[in-house]
Amino acid sequence: MSESATVPTWRKVVAAILDFLTVFFGLGYLIALVTGETTEAGFSLDGLSALVLFAAIIAYFWVLPRFGGTVWQRILRTRR
């Protein structure tokens, strides 16, 4: 793919979905481990811990693109 070629929209959409799932389940589980909110089925965040996860998701999508892209944007090469 040349430098001037555009990235297909489907790759951008897939990267965004995978990024959201990664940050939601990955950071959500880590926050649950720290706060003791794990369950047999995974985790259940309430109150402040849910707010922390919400802030982490926003930060992930706001900060990482400024430093070369999110994890899945880099893997799927959607950043130019």
C-alpha cells in the first residue's frame, strides 16, 4: 500500500470495535481485581470503580491516538 493510499473503512471500524472490547474487558477486569469486584462470571463494577473504567476508556481513545495510535490501530495499520 502506498503512502497516499487510503485505509479501508472496514479496517478502521474493526480496529475501533476491537480496541473498545480490549480496553473494556482488559482494564475492567484489572480494576475489578484491584477493587475486589470479580465474580464467578468475570467482573461487576459499581460506583467509583465503574467511573474509573469509564474514564480509562475515554483516556485510551483520547491519548493513544496522539502517540501513534491505539493497540488495534497499530496492529491493523489504520494510522498513516
